[in-house]
Amino acid sequence: AARALDNGLARTPPMGWLHWERFLCATDCATDPRRCVSEQLFMEMADVMATEGWRDAGYEFVCIDDCWMAPTRDEHGRLQADPIRFPSGIRKLADYVHSKGLKLGIYSDVGNKTCAGFPGSYNHYDLDAQTFSSWGVDLLKFDGCNSGTLELLAEGYRHMSLALNKTGRSIVYSCEWPFYLRPMQQPNYTEIKQYCNHWRNFFDVYDSWSSIKSILDWTALHQDSIVKIAGPGGWNDPDMASIFVFLSQLVIGNFGLSWDQAVTQMAMWAIMAAPLFMSNDLRHISPEAKWLLQNKEVIAINQDPLGKQGYQITKDMNFALWERPLSGRAYAVAVLNQQEIGGPQNFTFSLTFLGNGLVCNPACSVWQVLPAGRDWGVYSWMSSLSVEVNPTGTVLLKV
């Protein structure tokens, strides 16, 4: 077990693009080729990521989710891509993605079938790991559908971790392990971090405020057990169908969130040190959504090298106050207004709340990051801040 996850990867939360929430399992390329899960889709996304600033902002993975496979394995027992939708094969797609300075992610399942009914990796862990390595894959999202018993689930996740390491290729390992355990037993996060680079804790994220809110509520409720385990090499994924979140998908730039709610997701995923995997159509995205997703200051908080996950420190009526320790003795602070009616409301708190009272001792500077950058000036240890926040919105500060 001590050698299980010896890949040295994911020193900061991974960032990229994932097809699932936006494109789901669309396989009819004849009717709607631009929405079909095909090599064309991933090549076009790679093109946009390389030319429109996404790669330079830190989004380096182009990730294939479920439904990429042919219905059966080949004559040698190996997984194969659907020959109609991926006529060039995954190796050629990986080469194309790499030529753009990006990395390719792929999907499989610990059980005998994926969640959508395609061939799973059960009884083929070593072969599939070798196949992914030979294709030049850089990330594996390993789902947990159709896994049978909890013992088989755990053994499958352990086995694939070891198999990936044996290939000698650097492959980020994204697990769904705790999500499938939780209905029956409390996950052992210490063990999970031995085997996985990040792991999903909660239900699929959807393009809706209720989905984002439920993820934040769940995280706050369980923070005592999950925050302490996160750090360089292993991260809690609110949902790998994350920002717009799958892998933890970001659904910003889609249809279901207001501007304030999109700001909340971006701010809170940064506070939670969550993997940032967008699930949207980068070929058609508004300038406002692009600005938010590429915001350098927010991404810097998410990618902070100290690698500590943030947590809720107090909740008062409809307001929640979160903080995240950062390098350089700084803190990121989020003020979230969960009220869904009415207008902007003020939340006032003492700076002695932050960092066990040490952040502003004897003084500190405050910079607003979201919803827009603004210098708030210098405050003394005993000062209070009054923050105006729109309904379902968040103000993100760096102190």
C-alpha cells in the first residue's frame, strides 16, 4: 500500500475540460455531429483550449467520459474505441491533443460494465492499464458502476492503481470510490489517498443552483472528515462531473446558473481546492463566462501550493463564512449568501474570526477577487468587515 500511488502527480488540483455534463452520452453523429461524443468533438475542444487562453490559464486536460467505447472488446480482449465515432483511434487522438500542449483523459469503470453499459474493466485491470498507457493517456477517471460487492469495489480501485503504476507512464488516477461506499459505510480516506489522486464524494453536479447548493451543504456537513485528508497528490472532488464541475465539473458557461451563482461555484471550488474540470461548450461561450473561468486570481487560490482545503467557519441565518489557508500567511475568504429571494444583503464579521484570530494580527490588507477585483485597504486586528452579497452570490476575498 505504501507504494500504491507513487506517481508524484496532482501536486495541485487538476484542471481541464470534460464532456459529460454538457454532452452526456450523445452517440448519433449523423444527426448532430457537433454534439456527438467523437474524436471531432475532442479535437475541436483541444484547438479552442490551445488558442483561446484555456491552456495558458491552467486547463491542461481534455477528458473523455463514458460512451467512447465500442460495444465489445477486440479479439485480444482489449478495449477499443467506437470505430465510427473515433475512426483514427485513441492513440492518434492523444497525439493530436499532445501536439496542442495538452493532455488526454479517458474513462473506464471498476465493474464489468460502465454506467452507460459499455465494457468495464473488471478482470481486465492490468490489460486496460497497459492499453491506456500505450495510447498515451494522461488521466483515468475510474467509475464505480456495476461493481458487485464493496469488497470487489475496493479491490478493483486498488488493483487499477497498482496496474497504472506498473506501466511506468504518469497517469493521474481519478476515483469514484468514496461516493459508492457512502451509502453503506464511512470511507477510509487515508486508504483512498494511498491509491487515488482525487476522489468523488457526492452526486453528479447538474447545471442548476440546487445542485451547487447541495454540494456546498454536503461539504460543510462532512468537512471534519474530508478537509484534513486533502493536499498535494490527493484532492476531494465535489463531483467529477465538477465546475461546470464533473470531475468536480464546472458548469459555468451553460444554461442553468445565474451570474451570481456562477461566481459562487467558481469561488467555492477555489476555496475547496477542488479539481477544476469544465463541462461546457468552449466553442460557444460568453465573454463573461470566459472571464470568470480564466480569472487568474481565482485560479491562483485554487492552485495555491500550500495545498490546504478550505472549510466553513460559521453560518449565520442565510450567510456562510468560509476560509482557506494560503501560502505566504494569506487566507482566501468567501462570504456566501444562500438566500434565494429579495435583494443584496449585508454580512458583518470580525476579522478575529479568521485563521484562529491570527490572520490580521496586528493588521492585514484585504483584496476583493470576486465578483470583481477591488482593493479594500488595510485593517487592524479588531476591525470588522461588512460585505454586501447578492442572493445566491458570493464575495471572494484574499486577506
